[in-house]
Amino acid sequence: MTPFHKFTRRAIRDEKGSFSVEAILMFPMLVWAFMALYVFFEGLRESNINLKATYTISDLLSRETDLIDQNYLDGLNDVYAWLSRSSHPVSMRVTVVRYDQAADRHFLVWSRGVAGEPNMTQGDVDAKLSPHIPIMADAASAFIVETFTTYDPIMDIGMTDTDISNLVVNMPRFTEQLNFVGLGDGTGTVHDDGTGDGGSGPGDTTYEDGEGST
């Protein structure tokens, strides 16, 4: 056996330095895994912060006893942006519904979007909101707060921008219904409040889309 063959056999059997080679091969994958874990957990943290901010906005509205207007909702959107600490534009929508037991349906009272969010229609309520609303008493009202923002991963791991949306259902604490100026503020005649007077009264509700219970 020639010296070259002996050297080749020893080199093949020698395991010195194998750890360094494996480390070089695995290091990029380990770095990517650590980055991915950080990005994923940061996304969960952002989602949790936005959910808590949405609950805070909902709680503020539940304590409101006066009529609110669009300026009020615009201010709440600014509060939501501050609470969520989002680096992206935020938006929200508030929708008030009233449950009619005879029709087994949540009727839209009013809906207002902020920062470009469209107002809900009765069809939207039936398709998108009703499945999320818990059991309600007849003629009871509830309001739904929806918030929207975007999570932008701070590192590129193959994950694109992700929309974060939250929906919270709540009821007024001190009034029968959350009222918007000119809409659902007790001046309507569509929904019978059960007084039997056949006319409008403090308990009557005008539905924004003109629908009411029969």
C-alpha cells in the first residue's frame, strides 16, 4: 500500500473537525429558527395588545350615557391607535343592534365606520355579526366594536403583512341603548316598544335601514 493510500484511509477515518463542519451547515438554519420564533411571538404579542385595546374601547362605550357623534368615534380611533401602539394606520367600526325574539333576528339600529371602514348593512349584520352575538333578551340592544390594523414582521422570514382584526360584543351599563346623534336616539316609530300607544316614544327605535320587527 502506497503512502498516498495510507494517508487517504487515515483522512477518511479521522473524525476531527466534523463538529465544525456540522455547525457551519446548521448555523444558518438555527439563526432562521430563532428569528422565526421571535417574529411569531411578536405577532402574538401585537394581536394580544390589539385585543386588549379593543376591550378598552368597548368598555368606554359601555359607560357612555350621552349621544355620541362621528367626532366622538374619530377620537376613540385615536385612543385605539395610542393603546395598540401600531406603526400602521388603524380603523374601527361601531355597530348597534337590537334583538327581536319573534323574528329571531338582530336588527341593525346604526353603524358607523372610522378611518375608511364602511358602515354595516342589515345583510352584513345577518352574515357577519349575528353568529358572534351571544343570546339576548327580547328587545335588548348590544353594540359591537370592530378594530382593524396590520402586523408588519420586523424581519423577513417569508411571512407577509398580516391583518389583525378584533370583534367585541358589549351592552350599555347605564342606558338602554348606545345612541348616535340622529340615529337610534329614541325618536323613531318603526319598532313598537310594547306600550300599546301606537306612536313614538322614548322606547321606540328607528332602524337605520328602515327595517323593523312586526
